[in-house]
Amino acid sequence: MKVLEVRNLSKVFPGERSIVALDDVSFEIGNDEFLCIVGPSGCGKSTLLRMVAGIESANGGEILFHEKPISGPNEKITMIFQHFGLLPWKTALENVRLPLEVHGIPKEGAMKIALEYLGKVGLGDFMDTYPHDLSGGMKQRVGIARALAMKPEILLMDEPFSSLDELTASTLRREVLRIWADPNLPTDTFLMVSHNVSEAVFMADRVLVMSPRPGRVVEDVKVDIPRPRVEHARDPKFFDTVEYIIQVIEKACGGKLPGCEVNDGIG
Amino acid sequence: MHIFGFAMGLLAILSLYIFVISAVHNPEISNLPYYTFRSLLRISATYLISLVTGLFFGLLAATTKTGSMILVPLFDVLQSIPILGYFPAAIIFFISAFQGAEIGLELAAMLLLYTSMEWAIFFGVVGAVKNIPTNIVEAAKSFDIKGYGYIRHVVLPAIVPALISGSTLAWGDGWFFMIAAEYITYGGKNYSLPGLGSYLAKAAYEYGDTNLAIVLLIIITVLVVYINFLTWHRLTERAGSGTYKPIFRTDWPKGLAFSGIRRFSHMHHIPRIHLSFGFRHTILSTSRRRIYSRIEKGMAVVTVIALIFLVVMVAKPGIPSLDEIKGSLLIPEMANLPFYTACTLTRLTIAYLISLGIALSMGILAAEKKGFALIFYPIYDIGQSVPILALFPILFVSLSQIFGGSLGLEITSLTMLVADMIWYLFLNIVTAVKTIPDEIREVSQLIGMKGLQRVRHIVLPAILPAVVTGSILSWATGWNTVIFSEYMPYGTKVLWLPGLGSFLDKAALQEGNTILLGFLLLIMTALVIAVDRLIWRRLLRKAERYAGEAM
């Protein structure tokens, strides 16, 4: 069953030299699916994510969520950010609580839910800590708790691991996969943006490869590696898939790599 | 492009002068170019002295341990005493030393200007040297660059931006205090130095010609803006982006850059001011937040006492006897001291609250609607360029005609205080609004916050540190202005409002009571420090709890 459908989407940033960020992008995501978008810097993948989140408008085409067009932020679609997006003046608990309260959940209830989700990401003991005193990995855990506490159907992730050190990132990747597979959580559809190809292959069911600006979908690669992927991360198949996607990106960049930052670090 | 702008500006100013001189009827109007020259000379000479000493002491304080231990707390104390408070003492000293000759007045005026200019340069240099990134210091060490080479290739390039922004501020402060420095009453007599400031004061008080005063105010503003274009803004541009780490980005439409006059009026001026101000923001906040050791605190206390002792001594040589001290302090008016203090504090508080209210609403407007931010910077820019003290005579003359002397002066005084205090709050707040990270804006959008929720959860907490910094600066400048604005030498008469500022002025300028003057300076310094400790430092600490975050 498809949850989200992107149809002929395009986006132009007006200006002296107007920039065509996205050009005729179409794809769909099914329920329970983990989709990752990769592409060189500036290909509009983050813009695309923000349009799905409803905080950026389209110039053409539409995005359908359960067949209905998205026109603004939707509480069933939440997001985690590259730089965590935590409010520095609020404690971990207050950060998780805030969206709940804005959506009209009474204080007591919001507190209970926030505590529950902070516990789920292993930060129960840090509820009164300010972001300033948390490590990068812990901050992103708060970000994840805040997004999940809204019980969304779709979780958007904008390069969620790229400002973390590799060891922390690796731990968090597994945790996110665990959350995705958890049958007790209502959030089953994950859409991630990344420029790390190994990470994409490690996590996603499908990898959408985008071209440099103007961003178009060049190829939709199905990742045919069994899960849990930790056990298959050394398989030749894994490396072949990574290699194949990198080649697709290189081809989309016209065969030259300069300006096409492709990270093939091990996930 | 620059030559074109320079020539156009010069032409405009020349025609303005010719027009004013031929159209205005006033016995002194033909002296206008001479007055301009004298004011320019006075401010430039003082600026050069400030630059040289600021650079020298700044480098000394930043590169040597002893220098840092003595100079930094010393300058910090000197800058936190309201500058205008020194002034009566300087007048007494120089007038008696030179028996009222013009050179004595000139030196007194230059000392006042110097005390307003020096700090920005000194702390700019110290801050810049201390902020040289460790990796650059280490790189220099690893290539064995030291001594002169280190100063030449590492230190000097690093302090250029600080020197430029410090100079911009010093230059502005010089014009700000010009009118107070050039028009003095002492012992019932008027002393004035030839200059634009004194001419403006005379136009308002002696000729009673408000129109002329307004014309002069416009001329001064035009000059200030023009010179800023020619010097600081260009220099800032040349210093380059490599040396600068602006506190926030400037995203002004680049398209404006290509038409001569528009470039002149928009591109240079407006964005650059932010850079320099953002920079000042850091200097001041770091110098403010610094924690002094016990030795340094001791140094500071000794300095203040020595300074006040010096003030008392210069006018009356010899150590005053106990009876003399008693006689000077136990005057009947002393009973009013608590009342005066309360008056001044109330005046400052009211002016501060009005300023804060306006600045906050503007900041929130700018945060909620991007278009407003684009309007606010030019407002700031023009408002900042008007030497506010010069507005004082004009306002007073027009208001006293409507409300009568005392009420007129009270309203003038409050208006002056607001006009003076608001800019620091305004710019700090609007700047902070601009620096709210995109991600945080997106989060608030994504969560679906509405206007008031956004103000409460995002905008207000985000600007709290800026409000505190702005408040500290605005109170510091407020204490200064209060000395000027409570006491009004009006032709041969003197009007005053009950307050600490006017008490201080009367003690010095009417009675020549230097012991009382020293005592009042002590009281005022104590008040400034008390307000700083009790209120601002606490708030700063609160704001610091999350200040280290990517804000």
C-alpha cells in the first residue's frame, strides 16, 4: 500500500539567477518501506524532504499523503535534522514535550509521553539536561524521541548522522533500524536523505539516485540484501551495490567527480 | 566607483554649505566652514591619539602578563565610570591651570573626547589578539615565527578588523560628545570653543533660532555619514572577509551593487554596520564576562580611589583637612542625596523600559515578518548617525515653549535617554533575531507553532542573551547621558532637574566643590557596579546556560 506519492514535482528558487532545484521528480513510498535519497551536494534532496514535510512549497506537481495533497506541516509526518534542531533553552524533556503541547495534548499527558520516548532512546536519566551538556549522539537521540513522540506515520531524516562521529553514527544507524522494525511503534515509513552511499545501502530498501542540479531522479535502485544487514555488510553483494550506485552518480555528474561530493565511507 | 561617490558627496556637501551660508541670517554663519574645520581637527587629533595609545596599550595588555594584569582591569574600571562625570573635573583643572585661556578649554575638550574614544579601540585590540585561533598561533610557532615577524604577520593582520570597528565606534562617540565638549558653563560663565557643536548650542540658547539649530544638526549628520562612507566602510570592505568572522551573515540583495548612487547609499553602509557591530558584541561580551582575580580586583579598587583622589587634588592642591572635607560634604543639599538618587534611577528605569518595549516589539516584528528586518536596518543606520546630544538643545527649546521650563526639561531628558539607550537594545535584538538558525525556524514551522507560541518558545528565549548585552550597554550609556541631560545651561540661566547628574554638575560647575564632586563620582560608580552585579551578571549567567549552543 502506498503511503506517499510524489508526482512531477518541481521547485525553482527565484532570484537574479533563478535556480531550478528540482525538475519533474516522481516516486512513491509504500507502507513499511525505508527509502533513501542520495545525490551530489546541491541536487535538491534536502529541499525535496522539506517539501514532503510541508515547510517548503512546490512550483509544479504535487505530493500526496494517503492520496491527499500536502499543503502544510502535518502531525503525521515528522522530521529529524542534521544539526538536531533542538531548542537550546529547553531541557531534553521540554524539547520532546513542546510539539505535543502545541498540538493540544494537556501538560500531564505530554509529560508522560515525552518521558516514555526519552526512555525508548535511552535518555531517561537526562530529561532535565540542556542540549548544551549533551553529546552529539545524545542530542540526536532527543531529536529522534521528539519526532517519534508525535506517533507519526512517516519519519523524515535529513542527513541525520553526518554531524556525528563514525562510531556514534554507526550505533545510531542500528538503533534507527531497530525503531523502524519495531512492531509496537506506529512509525513504519522512513524517508532519509544522505550523501553517504554505504549508509544508504546499509539502511534502505530502495535507494533513489538524484542528478546534480536541476535535481532529477536518475535511478531507483532496489537493495536486495537480506536483513539484518549488519550480518551482510561484508558480503560481496553489499560492496557491489555500493559500487554500482557510485557509478550511477558519477555518470549523472557527467563522469567527472569534482563538485560531486560522494562519500563512500563504510556505514 | 569610489571616486565618483567621493566627488558626488563632496559636491553635495559644498552646495549644502553655500546654500546654508547664503540663505541663513545669523552673524556667525560665515564662520561655518571654520567651525567645521575646528571640530574636524579636534575630533581627528583626539582620534589619532586614541588610536596610537589604544594600539600601544592594547598590544601591551594582550601580549604581556603584567600588562594584562594591570591594564585590563584599569581600563575596564575607567570605561565603566560615566565619561561625562570626569568632565567637570577636567574643566576645573584645565581652566585653573591655564587661567581660562582657550588652550586649557581645548585640552579639557580633547580629554573628554579621548575618554569616550579610547575604550573601543583598546578592548578591540585586546579582544582580537586574544581571539587569534590556537591553530594559527601553533602554526606560527611550528614555523618558528616570533618577535617582530609574529607581530607583523600574525598579530597586525588579526587586529585590523578590530581596529576598524573600534575606530568606527570611537569616531561616532567623538561626534556624539562634541557638543558637550565644546559648550561649557563654569562658575556662572559660558566658555565655548569654536566648533559646530558650540555653534549649535549657541543657535539654540543664545540666538533662540531653532531653525538654525536644526540646519546645523542636519549638516553634522551629513558630515558624519559622509566621512563614515569615505573611511570606515571602505576600510571594512578592504579588510576583507578572510580576516572577519562576522557574528551573523548579511544577506542583502547583491543586485543593488551596480548603480553608483544606490551602491553608495545602500551597499556600503548598511551591511557593514552589522559586521562591525556584531564584532563589538563579541568584544564587549567577552570583556564583560571575564572574571577577575583578586589581584586584579584590588588593582581596580586602587585605581578608582586614586582617580577620585586625583580629581579632588587637581583643583585644590594640598591634602584637604578633615574639617574641609566635612565642610564640603555637609552642605544642606546633601540631605537630598537619597531623593536625587531615586530621581535619577527612576528616570533611567523609565527610559530603559520604554526603550526595551520599543526594541522588543521591533525585534519580534522582524522575527515574524522578514520584510520588517529590511526596513529596520536603515532606520538604525540613520538614527545612529545623528549625534544625539546635539538634539538636546533643539528639543529643549521647542518643548519648553510648550510645557514650560521644568516639565519641558523633564520630557527632553527622558526623550534624550530613550534616544540614546534604545540603539544598543535595538541592534542587539534585531541581530539576534537574524541569527536564529534556519533549523530552529524550521522546527517551529514543522511543529505548527502559531504566532504567540513562536514568540514565547522561540523568539524570546533566542534573543534573551542579546537583551542582556544590549541592556548592559544601554545602561552604561544612559548613566552618561543623565549627567548631561539633567542640567541645562540656558543662556545665562541654568535649569536643572533633581537628580544625581545635576547634583554632580552643580557641585563642579557652580560651586567648584571638588570634594563633593569626588564623593558623588564614587556614589555613581558604586551604583553602576551595583546594578551590574545585582541584575545584569545574574541574567548573563542565566543566558549562558545555553549560550554555548549553536546559536
